[in-house]
Amino acid sequence: MSKVAIVSDSNSGITQTQAEELGVKILPMPFFLNGETLYEDINLTQDQFYEKLTDGVEISTSMPLVGNVTDMWDEILKEYDEIVYIPMSSGLSSSCETAYMLSQDYDGKVQVVNNQRISVTQRQSVLDAKNLAETGKSAAEIKEILEREKFESSIYIMVDTLYYLKKGGRITPAAAALGTLLKLKPVLQIQGEKLDAFAKARTVKQAKSIMIEAMKNDFANRFHDPEGKNLYLEMAYTHNLEDAENFKKEVQDAFPGMEITMNPLSLSISCHIGPGALAIACSKKIPELAE
């Protein structure tokens, strides 16, 4: 049986410590801060990031350097036979396409998965890939399964401001137009591709209600699983743990009995969303792994 390594990037929200515990590898995403290159969870923490962001430091994201990607793959292949590499959604970055091009020089040993995920849903793909590898699936088989299931997830995000999204060019014109309407709490969605407008709320309370009802609707009508028996329920936030914990209680009340996984959004996403965001998400369980 082939020994398969599961590799992703820090857009998944998986920290280096968590990666070691899970038995996966995480490529840290680079950031440019006033001309200096820093790497997420290596020499740039969440607290440092938000401190610089609110201080108005010029922060920009970048694709991983080609050399960093291939060096990591080369090192991993000294121990493993194959690699499943799960980058962030190709709808949000060209890093997936670049990784695919690089993989062509590896004679099939590196399988790049374009499964249109980000943040907590990307994290679930990493966990699914790890579990599939443990059942004996090859890298190519895991890629096929994850890409088959790529649209079986859903994310709704409430942001405090569209300033960062517009600044980074990571939002469609429809969503950007909401920014001209004062005192609104936009609710955005990710259904595999780019962030887009979903609804506009007058208050945070209303935005939370909209997201919970949208997720209930997805459970019932999109996934045909109102009780969520074959779904993972996930949450994320940007630099507001107390607000996130309060929202988690509301989500738990709306989905009694379901386990909720909650993690901070990775910095690459936070850079384009800003502080104060709350998100609710779900991922459908892989049939091959269903109990």
C-alpha cells in the first residue's frame, strides 16, 4: 500500500501545532507587511496581525513561493510515496493552478486537489483526505473523491465592513455595492467559488438570524438532511472570540445535538474581511467515510 501524505496550506486554519497532532503538513502562507515578508503561524501570530491591521500597516497577501512549495514536496517525498495537496479554492486564488502546474513534474506522485474549499470547509477536506488515506486510498483516488464532493459545502459570513474585501479585490461587484448602503451588516456566501452577496441585515442580531435560517434551509433543501446526520457543522470568526462564543450558543440551540467545530479564520482570509466577522458553515460527510 502506498504511503500517502496529506498536505494543505494555512488557509485551512490548521496551525502548525494542530498539523503535527493530526499527522498532516501545512504550508504557511506569506504576507507582506510594509515590504517585509512574514509567514502565518511561523513569525506572524493572529494577535500581531490584527494589531498591525488596525494600526493601518499596509498588509498584502501572496501566493506561496514556488520554491517553498516544491522544497516542501521534495522533503515529504523522502518519507512518503505520494502527496495529496489541498490548496485554497481556485475561485479565490491562482495558487491552486500554480500548484497543479508544478505537480506535472512529479510523475503523478503529487495530486493537487481543486475542491473549491476555504477555511473550515477546507480543513474538513484535509481531515477527510487523511481518513481516506488511512483506509488505503491512493493519492489519485483521494483527489477524485474530494473533487467529486467539492460543492458539497456551504459558508455564510457576516462582516462588519466591506472595506477590506473591496480593497483586496476579493469580492464581486454585487457584494461591493452593498458597501454603499450605510449601517448595514452584509451577509456574504461562498458556494464553492468567490464571495458573493447573500443578504443585507440592519443589525448583527438580524444577520445572525439570516445565517442560521440560511443554513437550516441548506440542510433541508440543498442537502436533503434536515437533522444533519450526514453533515458537519462548522463556525469561524475574525478576532472576536467572545462574540463568536455567544453566536455558537445560538447556533447550538438552532441545531440541537450537533457537534460544532469552531476555529479562527486564517489570516489570508482575515486580511480581506477584517475583524468582527462571524461565519457559519457546513460540509457534507464523504460517503466512503460514512458510518
